[in-house]
Amino acid sequence: MSTYVFKAMDLAGVKARGEIEADSREAVSNQLKSRGMIVLDVADKHASREIELSFMKTVKAGELAVFSRQLATMISSGLSILRALYVLEEQTESKFLKETIVQVRKDVEAGMSLSGAMEAHPKVFNQLFVAMTRAGEAGGLLEESLRRVADQLEKDASLRRQIRSAMIYPALVIFFAVGVMMALVAFLVPVFAGVFKQFGGELPAITKVSVFLSKMVTSYWWLMFAGTAAAIFAFLQWKKSSWGKPQWDRFRLRVPMKIGTIVQQVSVARWSRTLASLTAAGVPLLLALDIVGKTGGNVVVEEAMDGVIESVKRGGTISEPLSKTTIFPTMVTHMVGVGEETGALDEMLAKVADFYEDQVEASVKALTSILEPIMIIVIGSIVGFIVISMYMPMFTVYNHIE
């Protein structure tokens, strides 16, 4: 069988295009006509000559949120799921997302449910997306569930943007500091080192350090780059490993200067928002707790959810095991307890998420204000160290002349 690209139009005049696997062009035309569509064009699909790396194929949270909201809008307007997917397939700009929608549409055409078709693409549709879609299908409220998914994705993307934008300034300053240090060591120190040779005598220890760094930068720069790349690669592999990830997640929560606090607040905000969305969409509680543990982004949250699931299975509450963990503050456990007692758990969790998202914003601003003077001191210390190390031999020679 071959893959063919087609252009067609339905009886209402809505144009559609996509891909179909068939034995011939005639078979493609017959399939389209059996769906009540008018065939405009059928052509062979030629393999792309572009080099595509699978790990670079990603879909941004914002693009997925737009897809979810548009799908919800079209379904609520009376369009069938299949027709809505055809429209989204036509207008989506992201190539990877478009390819995924094509595959989802084909699976839906073959008789699969929308959630089942999405589940086959975990790189695009995570467990949260699939579970809420499935709950919407079961409860007859698919468009509402898709809107909740869009809200969740937009909140999560906003939280990430907030942190990322706050870290741009420190990152630029650090990059500039490293650049200045490398320039001084590579160009300034060798000039002074040549002068020091004419003086003769023993160089001060601080000057020897600068000269050694200069030789490393100018003569063994390739070794420095290779060592840095190897260290980064080893760190990333360790962080992804089954034994390294728990250590890294626990370490992040203990980092001083409010960094650990921000990590905790982000984890709690994400946990609260996700669980609120799942419970409001009608996802069964045990399944929701399992999903929220796996999508929490921190192994400490996942371990806490294991205890909560065991408590719920025994007929217990969510708040009681949460109170025994270190990552969830007392306020969270009390509000969850009130939500369980009043039957408004999703509303309480949404309030918790709103509160901690605001706390993240305040904490990030506080961290930025702390980092600014520290970075100025560090840059000044680096430049001062190099300058002093270059002038120390001159002071020694001057003293000998006197």
C-alpha cells in the first residue's frame, strides 16, 4: 500500500485535505466518495528530504491549548469531531502537531474514540489531556472538558513563562561575566606574563593562578570545552536516570536563596491546578491522583500521591496523608480537608493553585532582587582578582627598586 495526499470538498462546500493509505488513486477516490465527499485532487506523497530529529519534534503548550480550545468551540457549535479535526488539520501551523492531528483523524475515522486516538500519541497528548477527554466523552461534556484542558495548559504555560522571563537577566549577566573573564585571561594575562619574564624572580601565588588559567584557555581550550560538554551530558543522564532523578528532585527543594521555595511553590501550584481540573471534569478520584502524581514534575509529589492513593483505597481522606509530607504546606492540607468535607474539592484546589501561582510570582521577583547584588559582587571579584594578580609583581619590583 502507498500513501496518497488528497484534496476534497464536502456537500456543504468545506474543503479538506489529508493523507490516506491505499492500493491506488482509484481506491482513494472511492473511499472519499463513500464518505460523501467530492474529490478535487489525489497525488502520491513523496518522502520528505528534510532531516528530522525525533527529539526535536515537540508541540508547545500554547499551540496545544489553542488546538484544544478551537476543537471545543467547533464541537459546541455542532460540528462533528471528524469534521472539526479536518478543519484543524487544515489550519494548524505546527508541522508536528498537524501530522499528529492527521493520525488522530485517521484513527477516529477507523472507529476509535477521540481519547483512544490521542492516547496513541503520548509525546503530544499527555495523560492529563487523555483522561479529561475520556471523562468528557463518557459524561457527554466533551467541549467543556476540552476547555478545561485549554485553561490548564495556558496556566501551566504562563507559570513557565513567568519563571523563564525572570531568569533571563541573571543568565545574561552570568554569560557576560564568563565572557569578560575569558577575554581577560586569554588576551590581557599573556601580555603581562611576557613582561614578568623580563623581571625574573618568583611570581606571587595569585599571579601563578592567573598565568595557569591563561595557559589553559589559550593552549587547552578544546579540553575545557570537551570537559564542559562531558560534564553537562553526564549530569543530564544522571538527572534522567531512575536513581538520579529522585536525588535531583529532593536537592532542588533544599536549594537556598528562595530557589527551593520556588520549586516547592511551583510543584504545589501545578498539583493543585491539575487535580482541580481532573476532578471538575469527572475523572475518577483514584485515576486523577495517579495522573497528578505522574505529571507533577517532582518525585516527592509522586511519592506523596502513592500514600494518598492507599489512604483513599482504605476509605480515608486525601488531607490526612498530605499532612505527613514535607512538600505540602499546612494551609494546603487544611483547605483540601475543608474541600473534602464540603464536597467542593475542585473549588478549593483551584483557590490553592491561584494562591501559589501568585506566590511564585512574588518569590521570583524577590529572588531576582537578591541575585542582582550577588552577581555584581561576583563579577567585581573576578575582574578584581585578575587585575590584582597582574599588578602584584609590579608592586614587588617597585619595592625592590626602592
